[in-house]
Amino acid sequence: MAILALQGIHGGVGTTTVSAALAWALQMLDEKVLLIDGSPDNLLRLSFNIDFAHRGGWGRALLDSQDWRSAAWRYTRHLDVLPFGQMSDDERTALSTGSTALNGFREALETLKSSGEYQWILLDLPHGAAPLTQQMGETADHTLVVVRPDANCHVRLHQQALPANSHLLLNYLRVGSQVQDDIFQLWLQSQRNLLPILIHRDEAMAECAAAKQPLGEYRPDSLGAEEIMTLANWCLLRCSGRTE
């Protein structure tokens, strides 16, 4: 069993869509998955047809002194989704500084990990180094850092530290873009933790978010869904912690 975090090197690189797609792919491989939204933006729920007006989530539950487990949604028999919850800016600050509640949540993740109830706990984390993000990221066995082959990400790779045990996942590669191909070729030479799997720009990625479904459920025949399935198999081989 493994805790796997996904975090964009900056906002807007598609981390939440990739997280939802990877969770779906893993459960299609008969892996039991708990997908947790670690972002106060609380957007992950929209990939699983949870009503926009729904305010519940694990963060909301901690603030309200309720059991965070009750905030989880059963999406398939192999996939549970745990939203962050809706809250004000002041409440977000209160949660991030509430060390007792957060330590309890971290301990619960470790208990879940050792229980064997799930083969995977996926954390969809926001970019940046906010205290809440750091505390959740520290529980991860591996982190997939989502990047796009552009100048913004290229600069950031040279000026900000990456999490421990991190791998670079290239998203949104456009066939025919000379600048993207140049950056990709440069990364192949310079970024030793670049994954051998990449995700091409696929209109199905944008469509699945609008349809409120994970990519593999919405368009299992799309290029993006096939590449995410390849990523899921790579995770099984390299990140699961299993020896067979």
C-alpha cells in the first residue's frame, strides 16, 4: 500500500484532472483507491459528479469537530473520494494552524495505510509550500510533480525545491509545437527524475472536466486515457511497495 501525492509545479498544469484520471485507472486495475482533495479550492469533487452546492469534506469536518470519514463518497466499489470541503478564508487559516486536528488526520492516514483497506491513497495537492500542503505532502511515499513543457515550468525547475521521492510527470505535450519539443528534449537530457510516461494534449481532458467524470470513464478510448493507464501500471511497478 502506498500514499502517492500529485502536485503541480504551479497552478493550471492539470493536476486535479490527472489525479482523478489516475484514481479511475488504478481502480480499473482492481486496486482499492482513496482519493483525497488536499486543496482548499475544493474542486476535485466536481470530477466525480458531486453537487456543486455540497459543502462537506474532511477539512470542513475537522473544523466542525465531526468525523472526517463521514465526508467520503463511494464512487465505485474500488474508488472512494474525499473532498476538502467548502470554507471561508478565515476558516482555511484556522485549519492550517490547527496542529492538533491536522496531526490527528495525518495519524489517520498512517492507520489507513497500515490497515490494508486501500492499496492506494492519492493526494491531490495544490502548488506551493503552504503549511497544510507541506504537512500532507510529508505523508507521501512518492510525489508526482506535474509539469508542462513550457518556459514557466522550465524556470521553476531550476529555482524551487522539489519534494523528496518526486518524479516529474509531463502533461499537455502538443504535437507540432517546436518550443515544447525543444524543452522536452532538454529535459530528457537534464531532468533525471523525468518519468518515461508523458501525457499529450487531449481535448478529452477538457471535456471530461465539463462532463464531471474522470477521463477514463468519460472517454476510455482517448489517447489521454490510454496514457494515464500506462501511468497507473508504472505506479504499480514502481510506487506500490509490493514485491510481487
